[in-house]
Amino acid sequence: MKKIIIQWEIGRIFFNLFLLGIGLINSFQLIFVLGIFLYILSVCFYGLIANICYSLGPLLDLYLKNWDIELGKTRSIVFALGLAFSIVLTYYMSNQFTLRWGNFDLDAPMKSQYFCY
């Protein structure tokens, strides 16, 4: 059981580095819109949520181990799929947020894209 936790926690370091790099590169211009404090706060909040979701991997692994189901080499496949999903989601979310908020004033009223004004 200790081996499983150590493997997942080592993976968490790479997971966080990949997501942090992609998120910062794609949303860097938001520092000028949100200000440094809100930008850092939003990065930390997204990182917290991502790590909570990452914790589902070790929990599933330990749960299956309790039922004598060993993931073995499948663990790295689960990690790779989760990382790929997280990278795509982070890329998409940071681009959407940058496109929506990066080009206009935050104090302006929001208009829905689904209604004509």
C-alpha cells in the first residue's frame, strides 16, 4: 500500500508541473486584466481543484487493492489518461477564460452569446 501512495505522489509532482506550465502560458495576459492578486488566487484555486480530482486516482487504486485487484502497469495508463484529460481541460479553460475576459473591461455588463440585444 505504501508503494502505491509513493508512486501516485511522485506522479502528482509531474501532474502539477504540467498543468501549471500550460495554465500560466495560456492565461498570462490575464494578469493585466485581473491584477496580480486575483490572478494568483485563481491559479491557486484551479490547482486545488485539480489536485482534489487527481486524488481520485490513488483512492481508486487503494480501493481496488482492498479487493485484491492490482493495477500494476495499468496504473501508468490511468495516470497518463488522467494527465492528458487534465492538460486538455486546462488548455481549454485557460483559453476560454482569456478569450472571454482578456479583451474587454471587467466592469462592462456581460452579454449572453445566446440572445440578441
